[in-house]
Amino acid sequence: MQSLMLVSPQWLQDNLSNPEIQVIENTWNEGSYQKAHIAGAVCSPGNPYLKRYDDNGVKTQHVMRAEDFLTFCYDLGLKRHKHYVIYDDHYGLFAARFWCVCRYFGVRNISILNGSWRGWLEQNRPVSSLLKSLEPGTDIFLNPHENHFIGWKELKEMYRSPKIQIWDTRRTGEYDGTEETENQRRGHIPGAVHLSWSDLLTDVTSEGVPRFLKSNDELERILSDLGLRRDKMIVTYCQSGIRAAFCIFILEKLGYPYHRLYDASMGEWTSIAETPLTL
């Protein structure tokens, strides 16, 4: 199960009674778990971004420290012998962030549920309102892979290198600067190609309809049309490293060998005067 990155709703339902499988909800809406959740699921504690907080308790743009992540693992009760299936209430976006942070710290016994909560609910699969208490404790060993992420200084030095490709995973208006945001400056990193993370999901005609990942063949075609190459280092970014983490999951799933996440993304890049931007 270690290599099983994405599981279907049917696979998960077939394995709900397996004591070696634990479902985790990593949701944005704190009250959604209390209302209803996948039967047997526990709720991930804290902010679904798994970001670092400064000394004043303010969330930063950067991933949490190793010691804080280990505390998170303890609070959640993560164990080496179990396999965890993560879902959320936003098309797998926060589940992929959870997966990406775990991967960064060397925790690999994690899968994402395709279709997430809405897909599960639409198919009338088992749900519950029973609140399951966490059982603190962990035997997880952390093995941080710092090269999985990239900082602004390194990216600034190499963004023009022919050895890398940069993928802007935001909305079109964020990329071309036509959308007003909270950032001090608008635009994108020069040379970055653009494809919104949501274009990797199945199309829908109305709000609230479940969205699943497109097939591997479709994803391969989309990324090929975008111009991404397997012999290049692909750097993804967005606003806060969440949508970009989703795209790291896709690259890993498709077997792209070289990819790094700019975790602080535009929330940081646009606030630094010396970093280049273009419209």
C-alpha cells in the first residue's frame, strides 16, 4: 500500500473495516466533521495548510517546523504500520497539501481519496456523525527532504535556467495581473507557464458537484500540451503553496522525476522588492 497514492471511493469502502487503514478528514470548514464525515474517520487537528506559526501566533507562508510536525503526528496518532487515506471538503486540495507536507518530512504511508467528500457523499457511501476521539502517540521517524521545496533566493538565482520549468498553478487573473489580490505587486514569475490546478479535475456544469481527477492519459496530455518535460526540474507555485502542492501530487503520480514546491509562493515573492514579476 505504500505506493498507492490515490484510492477510489470503492476501494476505500471495501477497506473501511481494515484495522490497518485509517481515514483522516483534513478540512477547511472546522464544523463539517461534526456534522458528518466518512464512517470511522478522524479529524486532523489544526490548520489544514500545515504551516508554521511565528512567535506571535500568526500563520506564516512557510511549512511547519520538524518539531511541530512531529507534535502534529503525535496528536493525530500517526503510526508507521498503518496506512492513511486523506480527504477534504474542497476537491482534494487540502488532502494533497497534507500528502505533500508528509512527503516532505519523509512520511509516505499516505493516500488521497479521489473525489474527496463530495464524491463520497454523491455515491451514497457510509457516513457518520459519531465523533471519533484521537489516540495520541506516534512511532513516526522524520526524514525531512529539504530539496523537495525551494526558497525564493534559490528560485531567483535559477528561474531563467534552461534546466528548470516554472508552473504557475493559480487562476488566470492572478497569473496575468488582471485580478486584484492582497499582494503588494501583481503578475507572475518571468517564464512561468500557466495552468490552474482545477483544470486537472473533471469538468462540472454547476457548483457543488463532485470533481474527480482526470484520467492519467488526460493528465499526461494536458501537461504535455503545457510543455512540461520529464528531463527538466519543474517548480510549482501559487499564492500559499496549497494549489501548487496539489500539482506536485499530480507530477509525482504521473512519474515526473524532478519537481519542487515553492512553498511560500506569491504571498512571499510579491512582497520582496528584488524579485522579478511580469504581466
